[in-house]
Amino acid sequence: MHRTGLSQHDLGQRRKNPRLPLVLLVAASLVSGCGGGTSSLSGSGSPPSNPPPAATPAFTGQMLSGTTPVVGASISFYAAGSSGNGTGATNLLPSQSVTTDASGNFSVPAFTCPSSTTQVYLVGQGGNGSAGLGDNSAVTMMAALGDCGSLTSSTTVVMNEVTTAASVWALDQFIGPAGDIGASATNAAGLRNAFLAIGNLVDNSKGVTPGPSLPASSTLETAKINTLADVLWTCNQSTNTSACPNLFAAATVGSSTPSNTLDAALNIVRNPAGQVSAIFALLAGTPFQPALSAAPHDWTLSATFGNCASGCGGLNLPGSLAIDSKGNIWVANYFGGAASEFSNTGVPAAPNGYAAPGLQASFGIAIDAQDSVWITNAFGNTKGSVTHLSSNGTNLSGSGYTGGGIYLPFAVAATPGGNVWVADYANAAATLLAQDGTPLSGGSGFAASSLVFTTAVAVDASQNGWFAYQGGVAMISPAGVVTAYPCCSVPAGIALDQTGNIWVADFDASAVVKLSPSGALLGQASAAGGIETPDGIAVDGSGNVWTANYHGNTVSEFNGATVQALSPAAGFGQDASLNSPFGAAIDASGNLWISNAYGNSLTEFVGVASPVKTPLLGPPAQP
């Protein structure tokens, strides 16, 4: 939040707490949002119950390279697997051959859906995409179609380099070599939501970006999608030239050298900081427009939702984020008296959010095992409060819970057992609440006056709360036993990884710090990966760590084992127009979600992280 013109007093206060004084400084100049709504979200999350398999009519399509028909390509039609990420896809036409004709057209004959919500997709291989040059075995394209039951005889598909690039970004975490798509049996919702995101990125009926479901107030890096498509086109249009070998060399990662354009796109998207300029330099034409005029900073792809005058879900100086079991994103707003909820495709559940009488100056948010929502309110009720909403936004807590030592609460985290930990900034204490809001931490909270300026909390597998405060972290058991460890300068965020290590986003030191469960320093990264005044922090399903860099307007990624930066020196997301990124959360599709405090918006980095089971209850787990 803007620093120009701060007094020495302001700067001194800022060193004590990275966020609160700054928010107070600008409060008078910002206009609060509209009142809350009551509508509920539909069309996202877990798939509905599946009817018996039913015969589905044929549908048609066309395979193009740019605007040129691909002649003689082999078309395969697959159902995504359920035995693990990137594996187990099933050919729905096992005994039938489908080939493109002289116009690139093809017809998929009658088939049977395994279920109406089985995720299906097309892959086209080989063929002649440029007149007179012969077949090109490197050509491999994809179109991700979504629910099998949605296909009818009137469905038409244009499969080209744009549908290929969009499919790779959205399904990054679920694609294996040569387009083998699958997820674990326990992550059908994450896979389905990833396919739903295709509708934001591309129109499969036309082969153009953006897609028909992208919300009107959103922005998408369409030029980046087109540019990667143009790079693939350069190879698809060639035979016996250097275009494909040059692409495969630039897209090589370690010992993984692709041999077709789909695998090349996958390597590029999975390694967004690698060979960026070299890949851009491969452009030999731009059949897809608009395209980038210069190399991007990286190959991450972002979509930003909100940032409109009204009807944007109540976003109003958004803070922390939490994601429910259906993949919906919930947001705490400092202003406006309402919490926001968005579908995984960026559609607000209620035009002005969900209002409740206690919501005021909200920073922290968490979701419990019942998908109900807990939000901290720094002000109101004299000392602040905690608001509890149902999964459909109904207020369950009256004017807010205030017992157990709650005093200017900044952060909240739900435990696997159903209780909720609260970080009390002004009381320098920890509050533990039962599911009904009953305090379990006595009248003054645990560790009263010990957790100086505590602003963040996370939960381990044993239900302990881990609190970040000025100069250290502390583990507090449900019985109130406190174990403190010196650490850090002014932490703003805290997270745990799969092995119980503690990760701290140190705002003032512009660093990320890794501690063992016993408090030993295991590593620290500063001045690396673009990290600058990190605030939100999240650990993905593979144990890598992501930070939202509040002043840097970027995100950073770190290897969870080595604490080495995986993001470039300036960070990821320089093309995403981030605006004071504050909160960070990862969903079961592998999307990284960031709140932009002064952009009044949410940014989604599509498919960039390893999926995480949601809601987050304790350390992250793979779905």
C-alpha cells in the first residue's frame, strides 16, 4: 500500500507491523463498497452425481495450423484417467480410425461416455499443415472439451495451436507425455475445474482466445497465448528444416527433449523462467493476433478478475484468501462490510459479496472442514471480532465472536479437528475457538502479551497453532503450552509444509525463512527470485513455496527442499499487472490465486503450482 509521503512516525509504526498502520493511513481516502448480497454460487466445484453411461451422437471438427488445414492427421478422442496425474487416459474410439480430410475436417463417430462428467479431449497428430511440404510427424495438437455429456451432434471444434497452448496452461498439472491426461481418483473436482478454466482461455468452436466464459470485467494475457501458439505454428508449418529442432532444443529441460509440439508447449509452460528470449526468437510469423511485440518476462499465464465499479463480488481492499472444497475462492475485505466469493472461473457468487454486521477491517480468512468461513475483523465490537459464515454466506455469528482474548485479530486458521486458531495483534496472544465460537483459550487467550504484533497463524497435523510475531514464531498446543523460537524481523505470513517445517514470509527483511519443527534454521532466501516485502505465503502439493511480494508486485517460487529460488531474479508475474499483492492460496487444479489489495481484484496464475487439497486444514496435502 502506497508509501509516498510517510512521516518518520509512520515509518516507525510500519516497522512494528507491515500492514495495519498503512491501511489506517489510507482509510479515509478510499470509498467503501456496496452492501452484501445473498445469492449463492452455482456451476462450480464437485461434479454432480453421474447418470448411467449413455450413447452420445457424433460431433465434427477441423484441424488447422494457423489458417491452413492439416491434411491426413490422425485424430484421437480420449477420456481423462483417474489413476494419477498425467496418466490413464482411455481411447473412446479404440477400433475406429479418424483422419482429417483435404480441408482439415473430421467427424468423431458415435461413442459412449463413461459418465456425463468424464472429462474428454481431442488430440491430433501428424499430417500435412503446409501445402507441398509433406507430412510433419512433429505436429501434435489438443483441444480440451470438458464434460463428455455436454457434447452433441451440433458440437463443432476447431483444433489448432491456440487450443493447444490454452489446454497446456490450464491442464499443466494433469498432462503427461503426448497428451496423456489424468488425475487421482480423489481429485475429480480439481480436474473438472481445470477443464472449466479452458472456457476462459479459448473458444474451442473457433480456435481463438479468449474463451466465451471469461467474465466481462476480467483481463487475460491473450497476447501471450497467441504468441506461444505462433511459436508452435512455426514448427507445425515446417518439414525437413531447422524450425522444429530449434524449438525442441529451446524447450529442452534437463534430459527431457520434446519430439512434438504438444510436449514442447508443456515443457515451456512447466518451466516458465527458462529460455524465454530464445523461445520468443523462434517466431517466424504471427498468424494469431494480437501477439507480443517483445519477449515476455516469463511464460506464466495470468487472468485477473474484479477491478470494476460494481458487481465485482464486493472486493474492496482485499486481503487474505481461502479456498473451499469445491474450488471457490473466498476473500476477506478491509472495507465494505462484506466477504467475497468467486468461482474457480472468476464469477462472483454475490454481486456485492456477503454482508454481516461484524465484518469490518477484515484481514484474515479460513475455511473449515464443513466449508464454513471464518473471518477476522480488526475493528468493531470495541476490540474486534471473528465472523463465521456458512458455505452459502449466511451469518452464523451475530455481530461476531469476541471471547477468548480476541483483540484486534489479524489472522485465522482452521484445524483438522474443527477448532479455529486466531492471532490477536493487540493482545499479543492466541485465541482458540470451538466450532460454535466458544472460547477454549480462557478469558485472555494463550500466551497473552508474548506474541508481539502477531499477524499470522498456521496449523500443524497435531492441531497446534504456529504464530508469527515480531522477532519470532511460537507453537501453541490446544492445551495452551507455548514453545517459542527466535526468528525473523517482522513476519507477515506463515505456512507449514508436508513434513512439518515452518515457512515464514519476513516482510521487513524481504526474505523467506525455513525452520524445522524444533525451531532450527534450515534455510533462508533473500534478494533472490524476486522476493520483496513478501506478505502472503503458500506451500503447494509438491512442497514448493510461493510468496506474494507486496511492494515488488510479483510472486516468487522457492524449492521446498533447498530453499533455492525457482522464479527469475525479478520474480514471476511482471506481465500480470499485480497491484500490491497481499494474499496467496493454491487450489486443487494447481492454480495460484493472489489478491491485489489496491487493484481490488484477484489474479489467477493458471496451472502454475502443484495441486493442494482444499480447504487447507493443517499442512498442505495432494488432493
